[in-house]
Amino acid sequence: MIPALAAFVTLQAGAHARDAGSAPTATVSAGALRGVNAGNVAVFLGIPYAAPPVGDLRWRAPRPAAAWPAVRNATAFGHDCMQNPFPGDEAPLRTTPDEDCLYLNVWKPATARPGAKLPVVVWFYGGAFIGGGTSPAIYDGSAFARQGVIFVSFNYRVGRFGFFSHPALTAEQGPVGNFAVSDQVAALAWVRDNIAAFGGDATKVTIIGESAGGTSVINMLTVPSARGLFRGTISMSGGGRSLLRTATLEASEQVGLNFAKREGVEGTSADALAALRRLPAAQVQGKNLFADRLGTPMTYIGGYVADRSVVPRPSDTAMEAGAMARVPVMIGWTSADAGLSFAQDKTQLFKSFGSHGEAIRKAYDPDGTRPFEALRYEITRDQYMAEPARFVARHATHLGSQAFVYRFGYVAHAMRAKWRDGAPHATDIPYFFDTVEARYGASTTPQDRAAARLANRYVVNFVKTQNPNGSGNPPWSAYTKGGEAMMDFTMDAAAKSIANPSTAKLDVIAATAQVPEQ
């Protein structure tokens, strides 16, 4: 799989011209495409789903892509969106980031024809809303296509390009700030309008994401403009309550003013906005979005803005009000997932929960003997990932949808000496995608491959039927508030449906209903 992927990514246009007769083709609303065959999978890369968001289109909702008159080679990834790539990332980018980045990719069975009406899965990448993209090798969709599923991945704007408000923007467009979310909705609308050309069924779309992508998937459940664009959701380590607080429009506008002032742009006029749009992309990006010195004005809002239109209110608030799409949900976390606390000792950690601190202490450290680091790790994982995922599952089932909860604990053999506490954040991706060899290369063991095949089959089943069961896999019990069932992906590459052993602790976390003070 991976050698084939490398081959088609690096093929030159001339090679495709010589072999045009055998290359897969598709015609979408903007024109004809020529992809590349990778074994029994046909792949189309770098398809524009919107116009480049540059120049006057910076900080605007995505506009339709311009039509192309000739057959377009869809044989290489488009640029990932403008960012400073993470060093040592679990999913390193393979393109040079650029502001011109609104492209998507499609993997399909080579034999699929228009009208085949195959189920579709659409991938939302993670990256803390400041990074990420579709080019990493572990995001290859071949395993899905080989099992009769159309796989789509797409880029969306991140950082200040994706989340930005300013009084001049409000005067120009009305309340705005969530351009990344507008990109996500636009990509789903493109899938609705064009996926039949690849053999997909626009009424059978499941969305899946991890980390910020998982948060995005949860958010889509409550975004009014996304209604009807998908029939099921899979959120991997996306939390469920806001991982990053949803800012008010007024707060986001002030942050935009702070950024503009730092860059020498004063005022709220149309001329000021034009000057901001003329700033070089690298200057808008900056060196480190979260590196403002203590005491200096904040210049990046960090995520969702309650702009009264695209994101009317935080997703958890919307769910509590019943404003949530009634679709099946698959949701979970890794056994050593991410959390955040700046507490330096147990006293500070418990104090961060305010009046709930004593209840947290009794639930997690009743005899006072647990090491601080292990305690902080477990509490913040439950706070940011496990309890919020249960929150979503509970609201989905309350509204009549099925929910399937999981905990992923398998660790690749190559990493067991390093990851002794369990599976860290994002390490479930190559298993859900069945791309472990792209991540671990020659160190991949037969058990690693078996764990990947098992996890991927559950995902494929869910995409096909909105239920992960089938294909001879161990049965996965649906979540109920009384039963608290979850699927436990274990270190021995097995999957066991169990009652969540941390239910009592999560009940205490739920009572706090807050992100710890930082």
C-alpha cells in the first residue's frame, strides 16, 4: 500500500499523459479530472473544492472553484494550509503549506462507476486548529476503498486564517470568525454535489475526525448549515465539551484588533481591512500563535467564535438544548490521551476544580498515595476526553440516536518501551485507517497489523451500516446511560465490550462541568 502511495504521489504529469488511456477519470461540477491507479484503488488528489482564499478572499467564506477547461491532472496533493508544521508530529506533512490550500482528495475502488451508490467517509484532520493537513501518509484512504467505501479528505484553514474577527470584517460581512468551519461545510457540500461522479452516495456520508478534527465532527452535529450533509459521525479524541472555550464575537474582535495593532494596522475602516489582507501570509501566520509573552495582548483567538451565524453557540450548550443532529455517533479516546493542567502539585491540581476539589480528591486519590504526575495525567485525560465523549453519547441517546463508545489502548510493539502508560493522543489513527506500516515501517509486527485490521473493520462497518458490528468482529454493545458500555481495544490486539470501569470518576468530573483553570 505505502509503496504504491509514494509512487502515485511522485508521478509526473508527463507520465500520466503517456498512460492517459488507463488512468481513472471523473467529471465534477468544475471540470474533468484524471487520477491515478494504485492497485485496485483509484485516487484523485488536489481537487479544488473552493477558490483559493487569497487576496480579497482572505477572511471570507469559501467561494466556488473556477471551472477548468481541459482535463485536470489530479495526481498530487494540493498545498496543506498555511501553518508552522509541528516538529515530531505523528502525522508529518508532505507538502509546503500555503494560503492557497482548499483542496480535497478522493480514494475509490478502481471498479466503482458513477451511480454505484457506495457509502462515503469524509476525514477531518487534527492539529489544535493551528496545523494539520491531508498529505500525511497515515491518512491514506486505500484501506477504505478496498472495502467498498469512498474516502474523502480535505484541507481547511487553520490559525488566524481559519479563526479571525475584526470590527472591519463585521462591518463588511456581519458577524464572522469561523472561516475554518465554513470551509468544512463547503467541503461537505462539494461531496453532496459531486461524489456520485466517483460512485459515491451523497445520502450515505459519515464524517470522521481526530483531535481538533474530532472536535470539528462534534461541532458539525450542532452547526445549522451542516444539517443534512452527513448521516453519521465518528469522533476520535475530540472531547465533547469545548476543549477550547468558544469566544464571544466581541472578545474575538478585540483579539483581531490586538493583532492588527501589532502589525502596524490601526483603525476599523475598510482601508484597515485592506491593509490586513495585504499582509504576507507568513506575517499573518507568525512564528508561534500561542507564544505571546505574559502580560501582552492576545493576538490569536485559538478556536471557535460564537459569531451568531456559522457557530451560533458552543456545541455543548446546543446539545443541552436539544439542538443536535439525530444521527448515530461513534466516539472515544485513547488510554493515555491528552489533557492539560499547569498545576505543580496535588494541592494546586485539586484547587483548580474550585468547590469540587475535595470530591475529585476522594474519587482519584482517596488515600493520598498516588504519584502526582500519574494523578494529573488521569484526571486531565478524563476531564478533556473521556467524560466529554460520554457527554456526547448521553445526549445522542437521549435524542433517540445510537452511540458507540470506545477506549483505544493498543500500543505498537516498537513503542512499548516508551509508551508505558498506554496509547497516547493520536496514536489510534494508523489503526483506524489500517496504515500502521506508514507509521512504523519495518518495525511493524504481525500483531500491529492484526490490531489495525480489527479497528479498521469496525470503522468500515459503521460507515456502511451506521453500526460498527459485523464482519465477524467481537460484538460491540451500544451505549446506554445505565449500562455505560464501551469497546475496549486492548494491548493484546483484542476488542472487548465492557462496562466503563471509570464511570464513578467520570460522574465526579461531570459535576464540575468546567475546563480546569490554567
